[in-house]
Amino acid sequence: MPPTLIATIFLFMTAVCGVGYWCLDRKMVRLSDTLRDTYKLGLMMIYGLQMVLLLMFAL
């Protein structure tokens, strides 16, 4: 896989996670704290997986 494709996918997924986090924090204030924390944990796991995949393909 070319590095530019990997970087593009990584940036796209980071942007999607960022927009999801922003929407959750700013727009959905009526959600329970447990649901918000679970979603934030899921976003951190996705970001961590992206970092692992990026390092696997980059090295």
C-alpha cells in the first residue's frame, strides 16, 4: 500500500472521530454520562488502532 493512501485513510478516520466527538459533546447534551463515556472510549480505541496500523504499514 502506498504511504499516501495510508495517510489519507488515517486523516479521514481521525476527522470522522473528531466530528463524532464534537457532535456528542456539543449537540447531544441530553445523553447519559455513561453513554458519552463509552462513546469516547470507543473513539480512543479506534484512534489507537489507527496508530498501530499506521506503524505496522510504515515500518
